[in-house]
Amino acid sequence: MKNLVKLIGIIAFVAIIGFSFVSCEEVVEETDELDGTTWKATGKVYNDPTEYPYTLTFDTPKFTISETNDLDGTYSISDDKVTLTVALNTTYEGTLSENRNELTFKSLFAFTPLVFTKQ
């Protein structure tokens, strides 16, 4: 009789654990088309022949711009507009090209437009 009670207890315990797994919702992380992509700046620094040293990496909802010093923050995307937000709520707005392979910022560390190309 004691063994039967133990068996029923074990079955009840397993059933409770099983139902708790079934009732849990699967967490789906929201991503966007920029998530996990890397972009390299093209163009020259002012009149200097040196290429822009910037690489832009997206990891929803964060981004990193690598150079000698890394700059990171969060970003958002809406249609063809990309907004980068860094410390003290400084924002930079960029535009994705029609083919979604170029991202242009009017002023991001440079006086001339800075164009990133998807790698």
C-alpha cells in the first residue's frame, strides 16, 4: 500500500511539472532587419584620403560603432528611418537606401554625410 501511495505521488509530481512546461508561453524576441548585421563606413575623412574607420554593428535593440573608441547605445527602425540614441539622449537619424544596403547619416562624427554599406 505504501508503494502505491509513493507511485501516485511520483505520478502527480511528474504531471505537475509536465503541465507547467506546457502552460509556459514561448518567449519570442522581436528582431528587425538590422539585427545581427554589420555595416562599414565608406568615403574619406574630410579632405584627407584616409577611409572612415567606422564599423556599425546592430544587435536588437543595441548598436555599437567601433573605431578607436567604441560608442554604443540603442537604436530603432521605422520604414527607412534609423535612429541611434547614445548617452544623454543624443540622437542621430539615418536613412536606409531603397535596396536596404546603405545607411546614410547626415552628420555622425563628420561634416559630410557618412554612408555605411552593409557587409
